[in-house]
Amino acid sequence: MVWPMRSFAAAVLLLGLASCSFDYHLWGGFVDGRLALMPEKRAPPGACPDIAISDAAGRAVWSFRPSAAMLARPNGCRNWLPLRYGRAPAGSETIVRARTLRTGTVYVLEGYAGDLMQAAFRFHRRGNRIAVENLDLGSDEVIAARTAARQRRDREDRRDFEAKMRPRNEAVEGPHGDRPLPAERD
């Protein structure tokens, strides 16, 4: 009798945790002649965003995260939408400076601020004007671009972690003084 009650309690807990997050879709458009990303339906709460925009090959074209000072301020992350491309919210740390965006290239945005924020878009040239096409997040080309971006970030994170964990060739105190020990021969 204890086993079914534990299973039921675990299921209720998991459902409760799963319902705590929300998926916000942003869409691209032009505001004052610059690309801006705005919420599709309702604005995310005043959480501090950690956002990366990548191209279809997974290369980051712009990325920023909240600084420690921004997180420490009460309501330090209000009014960051619409997000204008290349202008991180005041107090944010830029990870990758904004690069020039190209027509025809698929771009994906993934952001985290307690909840997931997503967008996918590309530019088209129409005569002497440029238009933003907002893409379906479930389309094959967007899924492929998002997967490439995640795989690239995972490789970079793994490389950074391994570099931090690699032992350094430091001098050792001992009979040789502060010089490194001589190499051993087989």
C-alpha cells in the first residue's frame, strides 16, 4: 500500500514542477529601422534573460547574460522588451558581440529567464526593402538550426570544462628546488 502512495505523490510532484515553466515565443520585426524581438502573446515576467542567437550552422551571432549586479537589483530586469538586436539590456554582460545578419539565413534565438524563450526568423530582400520572416519553431529547418546551435554550445562547454580540469605543469618543491622535476625515461 505504501508503494502506490509514493508513486502517486511522485507523479503529483512531477506534474507540479512541469507546470511551473512556460514557453515564450518571440517574433522579429523592425522598430525604428532595427531588428527587434517582441513577445508573441504576453511578455515574460521581469526575469533577467540569458539569450543567444545562432545561425543555421550553430554559430553564435549575438549572446548576452545578466550580470551579477543586474541580478542583485530588485526589479533589475524590467522593461527589456522589445529586445533590439545588438543592444543588450542595461547591465548585461555581452558574451558574443552582435554580428551582421544576412538575408536568407535562418537564425534561432534561445533564451532562459526561468522560462524558455524562443524565436526563429530570416530576412528576405524585397526590392530595396528587407522583410523579416518569422519561422515555425517546429519546422525541419528550425529544428536543424536549433540542434546545431545546441551541439556547438555543448562542444564549447565541454572544451572549456576540460581546459579548466587539465592539470597544470607546475614546479614542485623538493630536492630539485623550485625547478620542475626531470622527465622520467622508460
